[in-house]
Amino acid sequence: MQDGGTQWREVGSDLEEAADRALDLARRAGADGARVEVGHVESRTTTVRNRMPTERSLQLASAISLVVYRNGRRGATNSSDLSAAGLAGAVAAAMDIAAVTEVDPASGLAPNDLLAKDFIDLDLYHPLDLSLDAMLDDSRRAEEAAFAASPAIVTSNGASVNTSAGMSLLATSGGFSHSAPWSLHSISCTPVAAGANEKQMGFWSDGARAYADLDSPMEIGAQAAKRALSLLDGKQIATQTCPVLFEPTAAMSLLAEFVNAASGDALYRTGSFLTGRLDTLLFSEHIQVSEDPFVMRGMASRCFDSDGIAVSRRRVVEDGVLRGYFLGLYAARRLSMTPTGNGWGPHNLEVRSAQTGGADGIEAMLARLDRGLLVTEMVGGGVNRLTGDFSRAARGFWVENGQIRFPVTGITLASNLNAMFAGVRAVGADALTRGSFRTGSWLIDEMRIGGS
């Protein structure tokens, strides 16, 4: 276990005791195998809205997730009661569920040869040493920066500071057990700008393992206000086909669609347009998508997945060719494939282009777009994972001669993800990290824009 101080050593000891008790109770109840995830988290949140404090909260929570296996059947349950009686009740509930489920050959614990053996310190634990009053002051700073940006910022949907520190443990009846402390911090702001006959809401946030790594509250508030103000006085555009530039946060929505389609649940359960596509060209040939679970302080860094399977650095997309899926143990078994250590999802995915240079910031990307649409936000659903058909409402700006001319309203983007991925003409050097994704802006050569 990483050294998170005396407090977390004591918490870790309590979690290990709870996990050991749950595994022993499962064995005594007749389980062939069992897996437990147990954790404790301390969370604090402060929020101001229109200069008035609306939230000052402190929450402490412990929980256990238990899976038991018996005669090829699986039962699962969750509980927030880690007492002896609570654990006994959770085990009994899981065993009752297993008794009435169908036999599933894909269920069961991971074999020992796939389990993680090395547990390096990924520097994920940086608790925030601020009082609720000091956190509230940072919430105020973010909102005040938004109000200070322009008199047109007339109201606010709030500015928040969130911090969490916790300890998580995964253990199995096969002997795997590891725990580690972690922390997560974020600041967000949502101001509202008013025009002659409209209001537009802007949003900006940042998240990190260490509070010192976040953008300042003032930067976040100012950026949120800028986004709200920029959307005023929007115009409609005619329905047409044109190139589209997705700024990094919007490009991450497309990356998420790729991950969803390449994940085990879609591949074996609902079907995916990426089924059977391994080792075939999917993206433009200059595109690389890499996964690195070992990024120091990474928001999706870890040494093992939800089954204890070891993770690894890899190229998911290499020179545009799809080289791997995102498979946990169960999905891999259903697909008769090898698990990739993604039982908890992707690990710090980064999109790069071999053609990107250091000068390819947003201005250079706009110049490359020349005439078309800059997308800053997408809303709603509208993606068919089976076919890849894509249709989503969007907000953004019309660009002429590489310059932003005006915001656009009432538009829908339509295409197919196969065509969109293959049509990624460039990736910008304006990279952002949000959660498990890091990418710059994406320039796609052609999409259908539904307008007036």
C-alpha cells in the first residue's frame, strides 16, 4: 500500500479487514470464488451562485461491491454497511442472486498469470489542505472573475470547488489484494450572458489529482465567461456540406464514441461497427491513439483493472490502423479474446498526429479550416453504434478565410463515424486533458451541416 499518512494507513487496515471478512464469509457460504472492491472517500464541495453561498458540504462514505461465483453462476451486490452484520447480509444477498441466475461460462476470476504483480507509485494522492471557508473563497473568485469579464454576464448558475480523497482496495479469493490512496479535485463555473433578446450559458472546468495542478479559479471563471459571451448574437446558416473543426473538448466527444464502439460491452452485447475491424485502417494514416496507464498523476492511471489484471502501455490505433479493443475479463471471454486490462475503462488515451507541429495551435487550425464550422459543444444523443451513423446538435462558429465570423445556432451535424475518423485531416497542438482523454482539436474534411 502507498504511504498516504497515518490516517489512510488506518483506513487501509479497516478496508483490508472488511475485504478479508467478506471473502471468508463467501467461502463459508459455498462460493467457488469471490471478488470484492471496498473503499472509503471523504468529499467536500463548496458552491456560490450569484455571489451567495449555496453549498458547504462534507461527506464521508464507505462502500463494498461484492461478486460471488458458484457452479458457473454469478451473483453481485453492493452495500455501504461494512459492519460484520452488514457484510454477512451482502454475502447472503449475492449468494441468493447466484442461485437463480443462469450458468455463464464467461464468469469467474482472472487466472493468476494475468494478474498484476508490480504496483508502482503513480503519485495519485494529494489531499487538499484547505478549509471549507477557503474553498468557498475560491468558488467566489471563479464567479467574480466571470462577472468581471463583462457587464453582459448578468447571472450565474454557480461556481464550485470539489475535492475528494479516498482509499480503494481490490481483493479476490484467489489471493490478489492491493490498496492505494487517491485524490481528485475540480473547479467549475457556469455564468450566463445576456444579449438583446437572448441568454447564453458558458461552462468551463478543470480537474486534477493535485489542487495545485488546476487552472486558477480566476482563469476558469474568465474562460467560462468568454465562452458564454462568444455565443451571443448567433445566426443561422444554410444546410450544406463543409469541413468541420472540433475544438479539443468537442473532439473528446468523438473520441468517447470511438471508445464506446471499441469496448467489450458494445462488441458482444449490442453490436458495433468496429466488430471484426482489428488490423484494418480506421483513422487517417497519420493518426496514433495511445494508452498509458502509468502517467504520473494521471486521472485514469492505475496498475490493474477491476479484475486485478495487469495493465500496459499500448497503441490502440497505429498509423490509422485499429490495433486493439478495450476489454475487461468478462467481455474478452464472451468474445474469445485476451483481456486488455480495461475493466475500469481506458487509461489516459492520447490522440496524436504525425503531421502536427508545435505551431499548430487554434489559429493555425482555423487557417487550415479556411471556410467551415468550428464546433465548441455537442448536445444530445444520435449515434448508432451498430452502423456508426452520427447525428448530433451542436454549437459553434462560422469561419471564413480562417477567421471566426459569427456564432451559429440551430445546427445539426450528420455523417458516419467511419467517414469521420477516416476524414481527420489534422490534429491541433492545442491539446487539453480531461479525465481519461487528451487531444488537440480535430479537423474533419467533410460533414453535413443541417441549418436553415
